[in-house]
Amino acid sequence: MVERQSPLEPELHIGSHGNFEHGIEILLTETRPGSIVQLAAWPGEEKNLMTAIRTVTGLALPDGAGGGLSDGVKSVFGFAPGKFTVADDAEGLAAAFAEAVTPAIGTVTDLSHGRTVIRIAGPKAEWVLAKFFAIDFALTAFPVGAGRSTAHHDVFAQIQRTGADQFDIYVFRSFARSFWKALCHASEEVGYEVQ
Amino acid sequence: MMAEYSAFSLLANALKGNKDWKPAWRKPDPKASYDVIIIGGGGHGLATAYYLAKEHGITNVAVLEKGWLGSGNVGRNTTAVRSNYLLPANTRFYEHSMKLWEGLSHELNYNVMFSQRGCLNLAHTPAQFDDYARRGNAMRHLGVDAELMTPAEIKRLVPALDISSDARFPVVGGLMQRRAGTARHDAVAWGYARGADRRGVDIIENCEVTGFLRDGDRITGVTTSRGDIRAKKVAIAVAGSTGRVMQLAGIETMPIESHVLQAFVTESLKPFIDTVVTFGMGHFYMSQSDKGGLVYGGDIDGYNSYAQRGNLPIVDEVMSEMLALFPGLARVRMLRSWGGVCDMSMDGSPIITAGPLPGMYLNCGWCYGGFKATPASGWCFAWTIAKDEPHDFNAPFTLDRFHRGLVIDDKGQGANPRLH
Amino acid sequence: MLITCPYCGPRDVIEFTYQGDGNRERPDPASQNFEAWNAYVYDRLNPAGDHNEIWQHSGGCRTHLRVVRNTLTHEISSVAFVRGDHASGARRKAEDRS
Amino acid sequence: MSPRRTHTGGRIDRLKTIRFTFDGVAYTGHAGDTLASALLANGVTLFGRSFKYHRPRGLLTAGVEEPNALVTVLKGEVREPNIPATMVEIHDGLVAVSQNRFPSLAWDVNAVNQLGGKILSAGFYYKTFMGPVFGPLKGTRFWMFCEHFIRRAAGLGSAGSAKDPARYERMNAFCDVLVVGAGPAGLMAAKAAADQGARVMLADLEPRFGGSANWSDETIDGVPAADWARRTVAQFEGRDNIRLLPRTTVWGYYDNNTLAALERVSDHKEQPAKGEPRHRYWAIRAKSVVLATGAFERPLVFPGNDRPGVMLAHAAERYANEFGVLPGERIALFTNNDSAYRTAVALKKAGAAVVAIADVRPELSAEMRKLATEAEAEIFAGHAIVATEGGKALSGVKVQRFDMVTGALSGDARSIHADCLLMSGGWSPTIHLASQAGAKAEWNEALQAFLPPKPTQKWAGAGAFNGHFRTLEAILDGRNAGLSAVGATVTPMAYPSIESLPCDPSPAPVFEIRAKGKSFVDFQHDVTADDVRLAHREGFVSVEHLKRYTTLGMATDQGKSSNIPGLAIMAEALGKPIPEVGTTRFRPPFAPVSIGSLAAERFGDLKPDRLTPMHDWHVDNGATMYSAGLWYRPMIYGLAGETVEQAYVREAKATRESAGIVDVSTLGKIAVQGPDAAAFLDRVYTNMFSTLAVGKARYGLMLREDGFAFDDGTTWRLGEQDFLMTTTTANAGKVMQHLEYFLDVIWPELKVHVTSVTDEWAGAAIGGPKARQILAACVTGTAVDDATLPFMGIVRGEIADVPVMICRLSFSGEMAFEVYCGAGHGTHVWEALIEAGKPFGLVAYGLEALGTMRIEKGHVTGAEIDGRTTARDLHLDWMLSKKKPFIGSAMMDREGLIAADRLELVGLISLDNRPLNGGAHIVEEVDEANPHGSIGHITACCYSPALGKHIALALVKGGKARHGTRAHVSDPLRNRFGPVEIVSNHFYDPEGTRMHG
């Protein structure tokens, strides 16, 4: 299989940066999942779609807007009514869902190439993300596993909280390098490491 | 009759301790009836009254203002005056306005400080430069001044501009209208008020129109917070309040949305920008006042509002665009912001027409370009009221043009007021 | 200004796109009633007070919302998904405003 | 130790000496000093010049409301003008200069303006400068001539031109309670709310929390108030539910409890830490707000009230108690209320001589008399200050008997020697934010002040903001507001014991002493009491007219000290009570805000770069990039020494002769999926898509609802219920919103999902006579011959082991194919195609060549679909299906859209063989001197290598009917006139034989 090119490549500088002499408070990585799909249910078919998600990924989605979870390999979260983003370290999610999500349930859209996933972790993750997005990142308002759709000006983002101090940000590939640079810039204040 | 203003009268009065100055306009009580009532004591309403009296000899006129005179957009704009439009109907109309501006201080014996310091539209891509060339050539073919400028010429004119080629949106050129400029906005309202008052027009402040008097369909006057007033003709020039006033006449829907537009001024700085500058990759315009404040603005907030207050996204957007053009101004401070209510029309162009009801005359749809239109708007509206037919200058600006598809869409955005 | 998206929760107005007067009725696609078409495309209610309007949460879940918002104070009294409101009669809400 | 510095007291650190310069003179101060306090300690009294008359001015205040002492702070080349010296914390290396003076602060030539005196009264410029009616200075010329000199004299500080190297950033915050102001009321509110477990933010514009506790000289529960404040703050530190924001000005109260604040993060440091911003802009969404913003003291209006050395009483108290600086050695006070007596005692305690207290009130309470005695001050009850003496510093005052009911002066004026005069005209609650939040203030007769309105948003007030000026009230108010902000029950508390001096908060209703001489109302703008009366005389009596006519309240302090006195003078002139004259509505910002902070993270980074998957390849291979919206696209791949024209001609020629490849990844791509997808597309496009076979593509046109053309592109049917729509690059977002709107709002019954997949796919268009051979050489898994891949056919295969989707369609007019693959494989496939094309002479081409070939073919793009053209104008009416309604079909035949004189698409050929210009107009007869009679304009032009001519597309009235006729380009902007032939827009291969092979 031909390896996918990262849109971040020329700007992905492994190592410690910014004000790190006082400690590293942010870790930045590109997670590069093997597949990302968007699933969308027809009205009234949401439950069936959630069942299909469990069948394919083994992940049982909680009810409620923006609900989600991650097992470290596969992740799923709702980002709009009846719509979910699913990511998997392995390739082939689209094909698997093409079977499970029948036309009567909804649609499957492969976005494996179209979205870039940037993980920001560390004690200052909320602080740095708050520089970009007008959403409440406090753990009480944004629990682990949950997903949010938001935007920083022209850059749309879906964000899943995958740990108390860890967020996975799904951005459009074409914007990924610009956003990455901005994220690095914003992290300089607290010291960050690119892994 | 009030004394003429001049350097001599200033000196003479100063010697007497400035005790003899008279009010710039009277504060009469409304009469029971008038030949013409103009609803709206803003720039357009006052100019209409002035030209009715001056050009058409109609002086039995009342201007009704619900608050203080000039409390609408004439006192809330960024003061730019220009006639650099793309489509001929607009160019002709605004050029007529420009010509009136050029003689206005004399005509009114009131210094409205119209300063022809030029208006420069920056282009950031070759395609945009072509667009501006199209516009500039359209102007030139109607006898209006326009010229293209190179980045080097632009830098000489506005040294503070960032014209570096590695800018995110580099400046590739610009369209300049030298006769464009700025005027002292409040003075325009006061000058027209004084001019109309001197010709016998009653300017009645704190007089809110609460309804219309009717004879069948025909409008025969208005009810107000200061009593009923009858008139042969009732003219409406209320800009952002058009929807509200038309509802009083039973007209529920209009091709108008009222939107809030914010404007900003910085602290006073030693003058360093002598022309109006607009950004082509967003929506930003700026000039520097004679007091030294940078006066600037951008897009409307983008939702219906009568609140004269906006929200932060536009504030942030405008400042970001400002620094993209002028990166040296990061430490300059925004001093004041305010909001005006704009009557956004469905094609971005105004309406100056008789009707839609008998006895009614309507002037609206100025979007956020109404200030520069003030003289021509008043002039054309007065003509239309006096003669019951439009002048050639405002003949295209009908109310029925939307339905007939005769839209005058300078921005090409269709029936989407938010985008004009 | 914050709009409480029924899916995403309260979000800043910067995430939304205004789509205007929510009282307009699109005529039947095949309709030849030009007055109705013209009214739909060009004529707007523009009340000073509660206004029934449509917003898209374009910087979020991208659904369209029917928002009742006071144009004098910007106070928002209700937000609901547009989708599915045909049955509920929400479309006519602003007409009861008198 | 400097002469004015007290030996003890204050919250400065006398052990830390800090060196700075002002106007080039080196000074020292202490940690905790402001520039104002440090200079004052050094005996400086002259701080600035006023705006109009350039009068010498000293410090009026000690805080954010300072109108006089404005300085420019220099950081190398970078200038920060108009900063109140009272708000600058000194640090080593601070460089500040005075402004609006020439040649120096002490000797300013523009002070000659004062001689203009009565001529330069309010509004004088409206009455003159009109100039002659005829002659060379007619029209606007005379005014502009005068204006030239006015502008030379205008302005306060100078803006810099060097780019600020500092960093600015935004922070989005959410909290349960935002407490604005960290005086006793604010501290208590924050504590009460935080104790309930709420998320609290506490902001204060000063570097030290505590507000009046820092200088009041009171005790709270037995400790000095300053210590009480320090202790309270110490309890907050380390709690994770309370964020402390010192040096943070909450400046805007927007809708739905969205507040804007500016944190000055590193202005007070010599160097910011790595990555540390200078300013941080907080956008705070607070469930509830406590406004504990205190009050401003008002000046009194009397002749000579602007002389350096005349200061607000509480400011002197602050300088003495908080900074350990005496504003003078012989101090006189002038007041209409009790609070100045506390000041007298404080200054006496700090070591100054208090020589006199002039009080407009004839009867003074025994308590006040006692305080005066304590201060060893002579009391002048029922007296007023009627003049001040001295040059650039105060040397004395004149006091005279004053009748506060009639305003009359009587008896002889007595001179008193003093180097400092402190005035107090009562207090105005700082209600700015409450007013911004959207309600009208209410006048309180007893306090002679506007009190906050009833809340229209979720806020509660506390302390002096409420007109509750006593510390005990502030503490109780604060606690109550904090509790009610989080919805907790307000339980009674044990009253703290507070030792303070007695003070009746009600002032006498005296704002102005009318006597001979200039009495200033607005200090910075030099608006005098006479100017206010002139405005009244001329009918500018509404408060807004007063403001606009005289410029009162328009200076950098926005009338914080001048609004009420101005209003009071107008009210007196009108014979009306103050509330009937009105108050202006406060608007954001509360205090000036750096533009850098508002641009925040977008300063220097206005818009993100949008890059295609092959971006780096283009750059590495010599492409000149072109910014198209947010995208970057190759314009040309220039060879050394080539001009742009040479490059695109070479690229286009090579494409038509052999083959060319262009990156089309920027085209908008939308997945349209679901059982009703085909039906939906039938409604969206003017032509039919339900009839399109799976595996085929079709060109489609969309109209807007109003019947005008909107966008075009090809849509591919990948499956029965699965379409891939392409849009133009520019309209991708708009089309997406258009589709979503119809699906969500108009046709919710349709089962269709639309998803932006622009970024999923990399696209390369390869065209030219050799294109098919090149594909055949690298594509596996499918044939690409005419039978397998007919025109508008789609096949799937692989290139270099990567799955691809190939559609045979053409924009260039050549036999051409669009090759799509996953974006992450874009460069891989692109390079494979380049490699396969080498033997065939394949070139990469950019937008210029793309444009050239599309002009030759007469295809339309955004320059022609400009929002004003119809399908008919563009000769696309063949695409308007008559079998079905579609968006725009009902409106597209209105009279204006089918009028005979509409602009129609045509082609133009330059007959003089010279290049044409985009944006040139077309005329029937050239008139270079007086251009007129435009019949249209050029939308796009190029040199056509295929035709060997300069050609253009144009929109021209009458369009088709003019084919074969001559006209002229008329381009006065670039002085280009010349003959053209009007032809069909299909210049090249109109039958399409080349693309059909």
C-alpha cells in the first residue's frame, strides 16, 4: 500500500519548542488514522445507525448530542443530528460500513484523506484550544469521549475529547498545515513538544 | 433672518463674547397642516426639505424627527463620499450627488468640510484589478474621474500601507477616485437644517409619527406624539426605520431588511493618512479625520436589528483586516464604536419613488451608502415629490424593479441583503 | 450574541449564518403565481420586536434553526430546528406577534 | 529619595529602584509606581498639552480616566501613543515621551492658539473656511487649503509605521460569574460566588487588586483595608474555580452576557517571556456578571481649573496613600461634598501642609469641621475658588464668598498661596458597562449622579457602582451580588467592623463657579463652560448635539470626568433638571483598546492558507503561486528568464500540441447521496440529472432563486444514489450552503445528504492530443480507450498502485481527463502522471494557461457568471430544461431578465494586434478625449497561441447580433483604444472535434 502523504510534513518539526525551559505543557501529534468516515442517518434511523456502528467498531455510543467514545484504536462521536464521525487506526472503515449501513438507514462518506487529525494533549490543552475556539473546554461541559463541531474563522473543526487532557481535532486537509502552524504558535507560550 | 456665517461674523461675534449667536434652526410647534410632510429629520429628509424649498419653491413643509435632528445614520457613518460605482444607474446618481457636494458648503453657507482627499480601492489579485478597471472605465465613460494606481504609486500616497509582495493578500494595484473624499457628517444635517429653516421649513424634533391619516387608500397626513398633522403629500425618508414606518401604513413586507452596521474611531493621531482606503479581500474602509482619529468600518453584522448596537465578531474582523493593511497600527487604540441601522435593499441600490400608496413618497434602501447620497437623494426626492414623477437620475430606483427583474445589483449578490 | 443550538448548545454568533425572514413561503415549484414568487424572493417582514428568522449553524452542526429574536434588544426567545417544523406550525409564529 | 516621596507608606517597594526616561530625561522610581506617580515623585508637574489650545496640563487623576497626562511609550521603533501616564507601570528601560507639542513640552509654539480664544469657540469651523464662490479657490479648494494647515496641527500622539513585533492573542472563556472590579465589593462578590463552587473570573484594570482599599486608609476587621484586600486575594490563589485577571479592563458588554476584556499581560515587563503575548483579549461568556466598577470623582468647573497642580481630591489621596507621593507641599482643597475632608486628613498625615478647604456649602457638619481641624486646614465654608495662579505650575488660588443657590460671588477675593489644588465635585458611579448592556441610567437627586439602570441582561451591581459609597455597603453588596449571581440564598452575615472617617455621600448640587476666565469642562478637548452655553444659544441643546457640536466627551477619556458637569451646565442654561437633558448612551469600549489585541491571533495571519495536496510539488517545480480566495494555485511554471505571457503561451501551446496537466484539486466537490439524490439534482440544476447513467458525468448549471446564473460544474454519477458534484473553486462554500438550505428548510422530505469532499480528493486534469496515451501508459486495472471511456464517461483504475477515478471531460477543449485520487496520494499520482508524460512532452500548466485555453473555447467562469448575468446572456439557455421546474425557473423570464439590451457573451479579436486589457469597455465609436457610449466590457483576455491573436471574452449589449461587426475597445484608464471584431465566444474548435478525438 502506498503511504499517505501528511499535509503537515514540511512544518512538522519533532522536538521541543517555545517556552519549554519551564516545562513542556503541550504535546502535539498528527494521529494519522487509517480511515475516517462520516455516517449520516435518515430521520428516525439514528438508533439503527448507532447499532451499525457498534456492529462494525464494537463501540456503544451513548445517547445525546455530541456523545462519543474512543477505545484508543477506534473513535466515534456525534457532530450533528443523526451524524457521526468514526475513525480507526486501520484502513477499510468505509467498506465495512458500506455493508452495515444500508440505504434505508443512511449514508456513508469516506473522508480518510479529506480530514487531518491533530492531537493536542497536556495540562495546557484547554488553555491553548481556548485561543481558537469559542466553546467551553472545561471537563464538566465537554466530557471525555464527547465530540463538538466548531470553527476558527475559516477552519471548520470537529473536536473529540479523548482524555481529560487530550483532544483530537479533525480539520479539512487543505487547511491542516495552516492550522497546525497556528496551533504551534499558540503553544509556544507554555512550551510544547511535537511527537 | 439669521446672519450669514463668515470669518467676519465670527470675529464680530467673538468681540461681543459670542453672546449674539442665534439658534441654527428654529424650534417651531407643528402646524395643523402642510403642503408636504417629510418623516425623518436625518440627512436625506432635511436635504429633501431644503431642495423642495430652494428648487421648487415649496416652503410649507414640515420635517418630523422622532428624536434629535440627525440622530440616525447621518450622524453615525464613516463620512466617505464617492461616486465610484459599477452600474450606470448608480454612477449617474452618485455623480450628481458628488457635484452637489462640491458646491454644498457655499450653497448652505455652512462648512460641511467636504474634503476631496480621494478614495482608493485596493486590488489584491489580477482578477480583482480587472474588476476595478471595469468599474473605473465605466465611470470614465460617464464622465466621472477614475484612475488606476500601481503599488509604488499607492505606497507614495499612503506610506503606512503594507504593499509587500509576501503579504497574505498583496496589493497589486488600486482604483482611485480623486474627487472622492470625506465630509463632516453632523455638519451636513445641521447645514441642511439651517438652510431649510431659513427658507421657511418647520423642523420639528421629538415628534414621533405614530400612524397615518388616510382617506381610503390615500395618505392625508400623520398622527404624531405631538398631535395630528395633515398634508397633501407625505414623504418618508427614515432609512433604517423604513420597515417600522411602512407597517404603520399597513404595508407589512418590503424589499428591505434593517441591519446593524458598526463603525469605529481610534484615539486622535497626528494625521498620516490623507485618503480614504478600502481593502479588497474583505470589507474594510478607513480615513483619518481632521481631528486625527482614524474612522473606519467593515461589514454589517449580518442580521436584522434596530438596536444600534452590534457584536464582537465584526469588531474583531474589522480590526484584523485593518492590521493586514496597516501592520504598524497594532498599538493604536480603538476609542469608540457605535452602530447604525441600515436599510439593506434586495439589490444594494436605493428606492426613490412616488407611492406605493397615493399621497405617499418613499425614499429608502440606502444600505450603508446613504451618507454620500444625501444631496442627490434630497434633490431627486424633492423633484419626485414636487412633480409627481422621477427625475432621470432616480427613474431606475423604483420599488417595483425587484419584481420586474430590473435590479441594479452592483455586487451581483441577488436578493440577499446581508451580502450587499 | 449567543444562539443556543439545540444540538451544539450555546454558541457565539460568529458560528452562524443568517438566512433571513423565516416567514417566507416558497410557492409550489411548478407554480406560475408570480406574485407569490416575487413575495417569496424579495419581500421581507422587518419587524421592530420579535422576528422569526432562519439561521444556519454553519460553523457547527450545519443545521438550520428557526430563531425568534427581538430586533430591538437581540434577546432570543426560542430556537428550534427548522427541519420538522412544518407540522408544528412554528413557521407562522411571528405572525402572532401583534 | 526624591523630594515628593514620603518615607513610609504606600504599596511601592522602596528597595527596588527602577530607571526610566521621560522626554529624554533619566528618572528613577520604585516597583509599584506608575509613570505618573514616579514623575510626580520627581517633582514633575507638566505632563502634557491640551488638544486645541495646547495649554500646559498636569495630572488630573490617578487612573484610567486621565484626560491630560497622555504620553507615547516607545519600544524601539514601535510607538504606543496616547497612553495615560497613570496607566503605565514603570519598568527598567521604559522610554516615554510627551506629545502634541513642538518643540518641547515646556515651550510649545501652538500654544499661540490660545490667542484665538473666542474666535475658536465651539463650532467655529462650521461658520467659516467656505472660501470664495468663484476663482481658483472656489468649490472645495479653499477649505482644503485651510484644512491642510489644520491637519498639520491636529492629532495627539503619532502612530508608528514599523510592524509591531509583539504577539497578541484571544482567549475564549466561559464562567458562571464574571466579577468586574476587585475593590472591596468585587472581592466579596468573587469570594461569595466561588465559595458556592461556581466558576468565577475576577478582573480589575489595576495591577493590584483591592480598589479603594489600597488607598482608603480605613481598617476592616481591625487590619488596614489594604491588608484585608491582600489577604482576601491570597485566599483565591490556588483555587481552581477562580481566575484572577489583574491589569484587565473589561471594556465591552455585548449581547447574551458576552463581555470583552483586555489583559495587559507584559506591558509592565522589560521583555515578555518567550511566546508571551503583550495583550490578551478575553471574550468572556458569563452566565452572570457582577459589576463592581466603583465610581469616578468629578472635577468642578471654575476659571483656571486646568492649571497643572489642580487635581482630583481622591487622586491625591491615592498618590499619597498608595504610591507614597505628595502631589504638593502646600495643598488647598475645593469641594462640594464631604469626601475631600478625608483627603485633607490623608495628605496631612502623609506630611503635606493643608492650607485651606473651600467648600461651596455654607453649613458644614461638625464632623467635617473636626476633620478640617485635624488636617490643620482653614475652612472657607460658602466659598468657591474663582481663579488659579501660576504659569506651568500652580502657585496660588483665589477664594471668594459664593452663594450656592444663586451662584453669585460676593466680597473680595482672597489669594492663598498653594502649589496644589484638589477638587471634588462629587462622584459618578461607573455605569458604563451596564449602559452598554442596553438600558438607560436613572438620575439620583440625592447623589447628584446617574445610577445604574435596571438590568436588561444578567448582571447585578455592587458597591459604589450602585451609589453605595461606604466600604461597609460595598462589602455587603458584594457578597449579596456574588450569592445571587449563582442563585444561592442570601443569608445574613456578621457585619465586618470598619473604621473609617465620616462622610455624607450627598454633594451640594454645584457644578460650576461662574467667574471671569476660561473654565474647563472637557480638559483634553478644551471645551469650556462658555462653549456649552454657546451650543445652547445656537440650539444644540440635546445632549448628543452638545457633544457633537462642542466635542465635549469625545476625547480619549470619553467624557469620564466631563459628561456630568457638561450636562449640568446645559441643564442650567435650559432651566431644566439634569435628567430631562438626558445622558448619552455609553458604547464600547469603556477605555481605549489596542487594535492589536482585537486582531489577536490574526495579527499577521489574517487568513489561513488553503493548499492542494500537490502544493509543495508546484513550489518545488518553479510555480509562481496565485492567491485565489484562500487557495494558492500555480499561475505559471516559469522557466528562467520567461515573462508570464511567454510562460503561459508555452504551456498552452504544449498542451494543445502534446499534453498538459493542471491541478484542479481546488474545485468544490460535494458528495450528494441518498435515494432522492437524483430528484434533488433535477431541482437544483437547470438540466436533468435523473436521466444520467451510473458511471457518467454531466455538465450542469445552477440558477439562484431570482433566476440569475449562480454556478456551473460537472456532476458525476458514481452510483444509483451517489453523486459527486463539482463546483467552481470560488463558489464551493456558497453552493454547499445553497444545497443545505434547500434540503433543511425547503424540502426536508427529500432523503439526501450532502457532504463537502473537496479535501478528500486530489484532482489533476490532463489534456491534449497525447493525453490518452499518457494515461494508457500509467493506468492499470482499466482501459482508457474510447469504448471504455467515452466522452463524459467515468472509470476506476489504479495509477502507481493507487486507486483512481478518471472522468473524460474537457475544459481546455482538448481530449482531456480528470484524474481523482485520495488527497494523501495526490502528489504520488501527480508524479506518476508527470513521469508517464515525459516521453510525450507533457507539461504542467498553471491558471494563466488554463484561462487562455478556456477563453479560446469560450467557456464561462466567475468573470462572466458575475451574479448579474442570466443563462441566456451566456448562451447557456440550451441547458434550461422545459420538462421540469428548477430553482430559478419561475423567475428567469421576468422582463428585466429577457430585455433586448442586456449584456451578452461574445468573443473579441484585437484588430490592431495589440494586447487587450481586462476591464476595458467596448464602444461603437472611439472618443479618447471624452469616452462615452459603453456597450459592454471585457471579462477576460489573453494572447491566444492557437489563433495567434489577442482575443477576449466580453459582455456586450446586443451580443450575438453583433457577430462579425467591428467595435472598439475603450480603456481610458490605461489609454488603450483600438478596433476589435466581435465574434462568437467559441473561438477555437467550435465543433469540439478535438475533445471528442
